[in-house]
Amino acid sequence: PDPDFTSATLEVDYRWENSLYLTTELHYNGFGSTDPDDYPALVLNPRVLAGQVANVGRDYLASSLTYEFTPLITGTGAALLNLHDSSGLLSPTLDISLGDNSRLAAGAILPWGDGPTLTSLPSEYGAYPLTAWVQYRYYF
């Protein structure tokens, strides 16, 4: 791809009075491709390997929904979809305040899409592993 490319994101968000918060984005990545056959070369591109570019697809839809169950407990569900290969990530998270100085959060990253073969990478996120995580934060 051309070393100079265009990237653009359009975001819309809204917060309801009951603390429900929705945000949705469309993202255009001029570096990426609409054809999964191009993904292997893009994944090995120096800009991707250096972390300058994070995605190899062209168009994405992302959305997250956050709700404050109580002042101490917040839940979030987020999804990211590659619009050309129908792969994506779903990420539920629960964040709990344990007091004035600490928080506990837990979540997962649930990928979907066609997995890689020896000769192809048919989807961007189908190669991602199922991931779960826990984080404890202490402030002093």
C-alpha cells in the first residue's frame, strides 16, 4: 500500500438519564484491503509490525453499550466488526469499585470469523484467541 493513506472515523454517541451510554463508530482505514487475500502481505508490512497501523481491513463498525448498575458496578459490552470479511470481536466487561482506593475489573475478548489455514487468512479476527482477563487497581 501507499505509505501515505487516509484514515477517518465517524462517531455518534448518546447517554440516557438512567446512565445507559451508547457509542457507535464507522472507521475507514485507507491502508487496509477489502479482500482477505491481501491480509497476509499486510500483516507482514513494516507499518503493521511497528504498530503504526493496527488493522488490515478497510471498513469497520464498532459499538459499545455501558450501563451503571449501581454507583459501584458498571458493565460494558463492546463489539468490533470488519465489514468485508464478517469477522469481529465481542468484549463484555464488568468493573466493580471495592472502596475509595481500589477497583476490580474482569472481561473477555470473544472473536468470531473464519480461522486461518496453511495458505490463507480468510478473516482478520478469526485468527484471534479467546481471551479472558482480570485487573485489580489500587490507588495511593
